[in-house]
Amino acid sequence: MAEVHPPRRRLSTLILLAAPAALAVSAVIGDYTGTAGHPAIMLRPGLVLVAVAAFLQGAAWLIARRLESATAFAMLGIALVVDRTLAGVVIIIVAGTAAWRLWSVVIRGRSDHGRGSARFLVPLAMLLLGSAVIVAASRGAAENVVGEPPTPPAAHAGTNLPSLYVLFLDGYPRHDMLQTRFGYANSPFLSWLAEAGFDVYPDSHSDYDWTRGTLVAMLSGEPYPEGERLGGAAELRRMRRLLGEAPALTSLASAGYETVTIRSPVVHTAGEGWHRVIDTGQINDFEIHLLAGSPLVAHTPLQSVVRAWLMDQHRDRVRASLAAVERIAERGTRQAALAHLLVPHTPFIFDERAEPADEFTDCWPRHCRFYAIYADDFGRSTEAYEAALVKQVRGVNRLITRTVEKIVAADPSAVVVLMSDHGARHSKADPEEHHATLLAARTPGHPNLLADEPVPDRLFERILDAYRASE
């Protein structure tokens, strides 16, 4: 007959089984409190870490045949994966408990019937999980679910309005800055733009040298409230709210447009007010931040493997986002699409042929961020930075050219805008370059439509107003 466990024993077993997973989830929630992304971004890393915890616990149990020992081993493994401080605490607990038990058995001659380090680690996991949830709630993480359902496209709007496609090229310098700061004239690309019917605006600029300010100005038409900086996640949440409530999306819907946005890896830059939000599925900046805090990644040969994988993921996202824009154009319906592409912004992932490159990333994760900006951040010379940037710009030009040609082939009347949010920002000592942006627009029937105001402010609405006036 099978042994019948009393309820207390059963509960103790369940807690031991759950403790490694609880530790893993607490680490994910703890990192999430510093973001403004939708709570869904926790799901993938949370599931991966819970699976790792279960694997470690199961493997250790098969060897030791003791659930307490298997739990302690799994919790140590999770700590080494997620956070160096937590790993240090767990190592101290495990080593201290092992030393105490050794002293008790060998020196004092007592029998070893204790639960070892699990007696301390299990309460620690539950405490950390509870604390993470409380901190996330107290810092307003629930507000990360923002925005009302988007306004449905109007059924009886004008029929002659063209579809709008905006390729938002993060950190693409204006062509005169490419020439004077980086020594590259960009002539082949400028010539191709002219042949393809684009107007290139030589004085284009943004009032902001960071992405969220330009995005908010473009979609809301209102200046970003810089004088009321909230800081940290609260600042990012406000930006997401402003984007989710953007008047441009309502105006487009009332004109019969389906609005579509393709996410970048930066989780807080996509608002909730679009009819369709496309995420191509590659790793995002929240998950990269989790990896950067992992002792296993930062202090072992695994670092180079993870770094190469991240570069592949970043390249794949750029290519997949462009492919998504091409598929949107093939649908044949009236659409307003915004694709946020994190190129030619660092890291430098393409060479001049749009083939894989891997420059300036060997400092990650110990000495620089994955999306570090300035040459000084990488510990490299300005000259080396400029050379890598020019290669990436040339590679991005190739990718963009192919995509624009496919958009126009599928939708000859389409309005296509190529723009950037800020310059390359290669040097803190060159603020003029920071604000000089790319702006090139193909606006059939309305040449130089943006010449009076070559800025991102109310971009969609200004284009829409011009075409409505000519219906």
C-alpha cells in the first residue's frame, strides 16, 4: 500500500518543489519594475527560467534522491543565471550550511537529519517573490497596461487617400552630417532617392535628441513635457500613455485607415492605440537586461556565445520588420504603417553589403550596455566608431532600398517616408549633430509637401490633411 502523507508533509513537499520557480519569477518581476513595457514581456523569460529551475531540480533529485538537496541545487543554479548579488547570497547560505553540518557531524558527532540550506533558501525565495510583487505594485507597474481600444477605421471615408508607410530609422544622421562629421557623402543613396521620387529635406531636424520625444511629437503634435521629468519607469510609462492616446491615430482611423506599428526591441516605444501591433518575436531590451545581469553570462566563456546570438537576433529583427512592411503593402487595403527599426543605431550589426558584422560589442555586458551610444561608451576611438557607422549606414541603405522598391511595386500610389528620430549622437560635444535628422518623403502629387516644416511634428496628420484637401 502506498504511503499516505499527512497534509503538512504534502504542503512542505509542494513548497520545496515550487521554491526554485518562485526564485526565478521573483528575479523577472524585480527587473520588470524598472520598465514601462506591457506585463506580457515577463512571460517568455519567466517561462524559460521556470523550465531551467525544473530541469535543475529534477536532475539533482535523480542524483541525490533528496528533494531538499535538489531544491538547494536548483536555487543556486537559478541565482547564478539571474543575478550576481543573489548568487552571492545563495552561495553564502549553501556554504555556511554545509560547513555547519560538517562541523556537527565530524566534530560534534551528531547525526545529520536536517534539511540543510533548503530551510533558509525556501523562505528566502518566498520572501523575494512577495517583495518583488509588492515593489512592482507600489511603483505603479499596473499602469503599464495603458490606453483605450483603438478607434475602428471609418467605413465611409474618402476613397482616394493613399496608404502611408513610415520607416523610422533610429539614429540615422542627416546627409550633411554624414559628410562633415563622418566623411561619407551618401551620394548613391541620395541619387536613388531622387530617382524613386523622394524629396530629401536638407534642413530636417527634431527638437529632441532622444527617441521618445520625437515619437510623441510625431504622433501627438504636442511638445514632450521635458520640464516635468518624472524619471525612471514613471517617465517611460508617461511616454507610452502619450503614444497610446496620440491624436494622429484617431485622425487616421476617422479617415478610414487601419493603423499598424511594427515594434522595435525597445519595449516602451510602442503605444496601445494601434489597430495592429506586430512583434516579429526576437529578443527585446528587457530580456537583454536580464541577460546582462547574469553572472553566468558576464563571467564565463558563455559571454561570447550569448553576445553572438544577440547580434543575430538584432539582425533578424531588422530583416523581419522590413519583410513585415512589405507584406503589409501587399494587402491592398488603406493602411498607415510605422516600422521602428533600431538601425543604424548601435550596435553595429551590418557591413556595407548588409552582411553580418560584429563590431564594438566585446565590452558587453561587463563594461557597456548593448545599445550604448557614444564612442567613449565602447572604449574605442572616434575614428573607429565613425568607420563602423558608415559601414552600417551603407548596409542599411541597401536593405531600405529593396523594401521601398517592393512597397512601391505593390502599391504605386503609396506615400513612403524615411525618417530618423535623432542623429548618430557619436559625441557628447556635438549637440548640433544630435538634432539633425533624416527626412525623405515620396508624396505622389504633392511634391515637397513637408518643405515648410521639415520636422517630425504631426507628420501623419500633415500628410493626411494635404491629401484630403485635394480629394
